[in-house]
Amino acid sequence: MRLLRLAVESQRWDLAAHTLVLATARFLSGAPVGPNEQGGKRNAGKRRGEKRSAGKTKA
């Protein structure tokens, strides 16, 4: 919740309130809330195709 921390540090209470409401709504709907949860970063760590190392051959 970097946005919430930034909002509180800059004393933007309207932005802090909106951030809390959005996070609560996403949590209650079952949608992923943070980047470490399933779906938070869609393509992180995925490769498009199988990659073989140079030393291995297909038998």
C-alpha cells in the first residue's frame, strides 16, 4: 500500500480515504489486492516459449 503511505505522509486525507475504500472493495470482491498475490502482476516471471539451455539436446 505505497499509495496509502504516500497519501498519509503528504496529509492528503481524501486520497487516503479513497485508497482504503478501493482496497476494501477489492478485498471483499475477491480480486487480488497486492502485487504478490495471484494476478497482481500479470506477466511477471512467465516466459512465452520453452527455452532450452545450449548443452541439452532433445532426444
